[in-house]
Amino acid sequence: MKDENCIFCKIANGEIPSATLYEDEEFRVILDLGPATRGHALILPKNHFSDLYDIDEETAAKAMVLAKKMITKLKDVLGCDGYNIVQNNGAAAGQTVFHFHMHLIPRYEGDGAGIASWKQGELSEKDKEEILKKLKD
Ligand code: AMP
Ligand code: ZN
């Protein structure tokens, strides 16, 4: 299940070299070439899935367990103060490479990286009722 036109398939499977932090049968973890902060890494499955809608549940679950292991190690290596796990689905959500990946973004006090700092709105009664109702239909 590889896509020959996909750059992350090539990186994950070692056809294109990368700064690899970890590798096993199913995943490769690499340093992002355009890091948001020092140590920004990506978890790539070796099989091709375009996004979270597409990936099978077992691989998705393994990716999250791997994220836990990686950030637990990396927080000591990097000396960071926090971590964001970011996973984009669709161009509207900022996805630019359409091979499922998870961003592991170390955070440092005052780094100004601008992640998880969206402008908070307010939940309207209309939205709340509509969403809850449609989900049950
Ligand atoms: P996204 O916007 O969620 O699709 O994330 C794509 C990420 O991949 C960005 O953070 C890019 O900096 C990173 N990226 C793109 N090409 C490469 C590459 N060849 N090696 C490492 N990271 C890459
Ligand atoms: Zn791919």
C-alpha cells in the first residue's frame, strides 16, 4: 500500500534519506525540514493513508502510542516545556502532504510558535442544538 507519487511514502520507506529519530516495521519518525520549533518531528506510517479518515483504526492507535513514547523520550533530550500533537486533515485544515502524519511539536516557554492559540469564539445555542441533533439522526 504505497503511492509511488507520494514523497512521504518514499521517506517512510527509506527511498529518500531523512533525519530519522526512530524506525520500526510500520513507522518512521523524522525531523521536520521546516520546523515550527527546535525538534519538531513527524510520525509517518510506512503504508500510504491520505489522512485520518483513510487510515485503519489499528495503525491510528499505534501512531498515538508511538507519539506518547517519542515525546516522553524527546522532552528530556530537548529540554522542552510542553508538547503539541498536531494532525491536519484536508487543505482547509492546513494539510499540505496528503500522506497521514502526526506532528510532534516541542514547546518552549515564550517560543511564540502560534500553535493552539486560536481566537476563542462562543458556542451558540443554535450550533449546539443543531450539531447534537444531526449527530443523533
Ligand atoms: P502538513 O501541513 O500537516 O501536511 O505538514 C507537512 C509537513 O511536512 C510540514 O511541516 C513540512 O515542513 C514537512 N515536510 C515537507 N516535506 C518534507 C520533507 N521532505 N522532509 C521533512 N519534512 C517535510
Ligand atoms: Zn504516501
